[in-house]
Amino acid sequence: MSTPHRARFEQSVWVGGACYVFGMSPRFITFEGLDGSGKSSHLETAVSWFVQAGIPVVSTHEPGGTPLGDAIRRLFLDPKWGRLDGTVESLLVFASRRQHLLEVIDPALAEGRVVVCDRFTDSTLAYQGAGRGVPLDVLRDADRLATGSRVPDRTLLFDLPAEIARERGQGDSRRAEPGGVDRLDAEELSFYSRVRQGYRDVAAAEPHRFRIIDSSGSRDQTEAQVRAALVDVLEA
């Protein structure tokens, strides 16, 4: 899949309380990490920075991001299916991802927007690869078919021990919500430990793309790391 044409412009903007002059091109930025790592809440904060600065931005998520993708997401996470084979899970998320690229991500980049996405292919490598044991070469082949091996411009990996992420992500307030606990929440801690290591392995193989965010500290400490990581990619 070819990368869409990306127009470039310059703009002075405020990001997280600091002013920068960006020579901006549309960028595809992904936020990755375990549930409970804080990635989704910090993504919302980052998007608000872009909006306040007048930077054209699209915020989206996976699995989902389109009507078809959201239907696949509901199917994927429904607890009634129990544990699914890792290859079945992979095929579901890659189908959602293909539609997501065609309907949302590529058109937004072609229009000159920054796309900020909660999860992309790295999640599949970590969850279905390291977590479920699907061979990585199988997942890479599926990725070539679904996305043309699309790689984000920058990936922020929110990293913290699996037991802390599980405690944060499965608190009493979430369990009390209708549909608050999904199929993956039923997995053992060892599954999430494998997923975390899978993420770290992918990040180690592509240090130019990844910025590892230590999200075990306070929200302010994590936010400062997010700000630094986004400034780095936007001024490139």
C-alpha cells in the first residue's frame, strides 16, 4: 500500500505549555501499551494540544475506527466467546485495520492531517504474537496483505509492569460499568507479562521509531515524556 502524498507547512504552536516552530508534515503517530498503562488518556491530552494549537489532527483507535471496524471490535472483545485461537484474533484485527486505513487513516494523511491512533500493528505483534504465540513471520505476512507493511512515523510505548497495569485497568469502578470487563481482561497475569515483553522486543528492534514512556510514575511525569516525544517527531 503506497503512502499518500503529504503536504508540508510551517507553524508556530504551543505544545503542552511550550512554544515551538514546526516545519510540519502530516504524521502518523501511534500510542501503544497494555490496558491500564495510561496510553488512551494521554492520547486524549495530546490531541487536545494539537487542537488548541490549530494543528489539523484526527484521533482514532483500533480495533475499530470505522463502523465495520467497531462491529469487529465488539465481536473481538465479547466475553461470551472465551479464549480464541490467536490466528483467529489476528485475522479479525487485520480485517478491521485494512478498513481503517482505507476509510480513515490514509484519507486524513492525504488531506495534510496528523493522525493519532490508539493501537496499530505493534499491538498485534505483542498480543497475538508474544501473548498468543502466533509466529511473527505469519503476522508480518498478514500485515503485508492488510496494510502494505505500513509503519507509523512515531510510536509511543507506555511501559510499566504488567501487574501494575492490570491493577489500574481493572479497578472496581471499571468492573462496575456495564461491559466494563472484556474478553482479554480474563487473561492470566502471565499473558500480560508476555505481551509487555513482546512490546519491548519490537521497540528494541526499531529504536528510531519508538519512544518508551515510563508510565509507572505520576500523570505529570508521564505527560512530560509524551510532550517531549511528540515535539521530536513533529519538528522532523
